[in-house]
Amino acid sequence: MSYKKEAYKLKAESIIKNFKKRKINGFYCESKNEALQKALELIEKGSTVSWGGSTTIQEVGLLDAVKDGEYEVIDRDTASNPEERWEIMRKSFFADTYITSSNALTIDGELVNIDGNGNRVAAMSFGPKKVIIIVGMNKIVDNLDCAVKRVQNEAAPPNVQRLNLNTSCSKTGYCMDCYTDDCVCGQILITRYNRVKDRINVIIVGEELGF
């Protein structure tokens, strides 16, 4: 018996109970493979699917599964120029399903996300018919204050390294509250309640995933 895994499961179950009062569907999967299968169960074959930038959905294998599956994908990386890329990003709002991760998740069941352009947080709050969010245990925090600090100081610095952006945290490794054109902390979204039944679905995975 893995005591850590059991603790992960109990923590996830507590959060899922808190999701219910927020009308958010919650699921717990012990492994990445289980999370992949659960996510695919939630996506209707033949539907349109798009996504927000996420290392987590790549690590789980969901991005590859969707691209290779029986779905109509809306993929901004297929664009041949910046204008076409923006247009494809706008089309994401009309997708049947939007897949992504969350920068942080509180014990009380609130999702906290910070975005540069705002397209990901906008789609999470409105537009696509269904949103599937996959979250590793490393993103669970005590409260909203901890969530914002986690995103700015634990998620953003490695993310700007991955994207090769010119921000203060790319040089210091922690948030300097920058105002550069490459800033990835332009928009902050707190999801505390879901008004549309079955729209937001969160899969908590008993592993550390993403940033």
C-alpha cells in the first residue's frame, strides 16, 4: 500500500465533495493512463475539440489521442501566419469540447488560472460547450492567496523558459510583477461556481503533472 497514494485519494475526494456545491463535476484517477481514459470517455466522437496551452495534457497523452482520434480538432499550431493563428484561436470558442489544465486548485474547489493573451481563461469561462480540466496533485493549494502565489512563482517561471519569453521571472526565477509584452500573467480567472450543468469537468490525477 502506498501511503502517499492513499493520502492523494483522500485529498481528491474532499475536493470533489466541494466541487458539488459549485456544480463542477469532479473525478479522481490514480494514474496518467486512467486520466487519459476518463477524459476520452467525456469527449464525444466526431465532436470539435480544441485546447489551451498545457504541459499536463501533453504528459497525460490527451493531446496526441485527440489529434489521432475521431474528432475534428481546432489546432492553432497549424496556422501558417500570426493572423491565421489568431483566427483559429477565436474558433476555439465554438468548440464542443475544450481541454486544458488549471494553474492551481484550492482545497475548497476553486480553480485559479492566469493567462497571457487570455484566450485560455476566456474559453474556460465561456464559449465551448464542455471544458475538461486535468490537474496533478502538485497544483492543489490551501486557498486563493496561495493559488495566485503558486502560479506566479512556481508555474510561470518554468513556463516562460519553455516558451523562451522575455520576462522578469525568466531571469530571476520568481515573479517581479513585470509589464513586458511577453508577460504571461495578464489575465486572472477564479472559477468558483459553474452555472451550466455538466460544462466543467475536473479530473484530479494522483501524480505530479505540469508546472
